[in-house]
Amino acid sequence: MEPVIVIGSILLAVLLLFMSGVQANPFKWLGLIGVKFIAGALFLFCLNLFGESLGLHVSINPVTSGISGLLGIPGVAALIVIEKFII
């Protein structure tokens, strides 16, 4: 994809956010997302620790941590289903 299109799309998205009146502190959003990623990693660690006896193991990486942190229990259930039946 052309760099001009990517940069233009990002600038258009930022412009639309400002026009819609969304006043958000970007550092606040980054902090909240960071906390959710860390919580997701801790939840996956506990799942791997206690799920070992049941044969459950979900690898901990930024993608799985983000899914479990942002989506919560349904996200973890989806990760378990993907791990067991697809991979």
C-alpha cells in the first residue's frame, strides 16, 4: 500500500475524531490498554498454571494477552477453542 494513502487515512481519522468532539487524552487510553494487556497476561498465566492438570495451555504473547485483556472471559474461551480444535 502506498505510504501516502496510509498517512492520509491516519490524518483523516484524526480529523474526524476532532470534528466529532471526542476529547480524549491519548496517554490515558494508552495506559488503560497497557493495563488490560498486563491483566490479560496475568490471567493467561493463571489459566496455564491451573489448567495444566486439564491439559489446557495457551501461549502468552502480545496477541493472546491483548485478546484476553480486551475481551475478557469470552476472549479466553475463544483462545482455548482455537488452541484445542484448530491448532
